Amino acid sequence: MNGVKNLTNSNYILTKAKDNNIPELIKLLCLMPDEADTIYPPYNKNIMAKYLKNVISRELCLILVKDNKIVGTIGGVLSRFWWSESKILINSFLFILEKHRNFANAKALILGFNKIGEKHLVPIIMGTSDAKDMERKDMLFNKLGFRKIGSQYGLGV
């Protein structure tokens, strides 16, 4: 994905995040744990800023913009399977403000992230650490051609 992509039939723009987006991204991503049915540790904005700077510098973060405001984002890291030299792109976060949460916007972010994986010639792994609304999330990923490859379980979260 190069530059800015205006989404069809909408006022939304999908583009790569830049360093100057970090403060707004932190505000947005701080909302994510508040909506979860999971108990997450407190967030540290300095750690978030360092992580985002790294992800952005590697062009692994996309933002969804409407009316000059970031309303959604996805980002992750290039890693590898623990048993192999083969690399994968793993999402660290995917969040869309509730008011802007719909299939078209989720699809744009997820398929944009997939294009990053294609650019690096690696598969992508999308996960969710929140057990809320799993049937809807399963349907979204299934509709986009993903296959389910396991689940996550937690104690104390």
C-alpha cells in the first residue's frame, strides 16, 4: 500500500501511520482495553509511544481517517514461527471507534494489513485477546477468507 487510499463510497481514508500520528494513536488505543471483557494491566503511554514509533518506522501500522481524525488503526510486527526461519506478520492491535465500526472499515484495515504481509512475502496471523463478541469476529475473519487456527486461553486476565 503506497500513500493514501480513499475508500469507495465513503469519506474514510486508509493510509500508513506517521510519527506525528503517535499522540492521537495513543489516545485511540487507550480506549481499546476499556471496551474489553478482559482485565489488562495499566497502560504506559511512554512504552506505547516507543512501540508505535518502531511499528510506524517499519511501515507496519495503518490508520483509518475521517474528517482529519483517526477513527481506526491496525498494526503489528514481523516475527517468525518459533520452530522455523519462516517469517510471519502478526497483528498487535486492531481497533475502530464504535461509531465507525462496520464491515467496510474493518475489511479495509485488515486487507490493508494483509497487503503489508504480501509486500514482505509473508502470511499474516490475526488474533484477538478479548473474548467479547467472538461470534461476530469469527464471522468477520471467515468472510475475509481467514481460517481459524486455534484459540487463546488465560488465567488472571
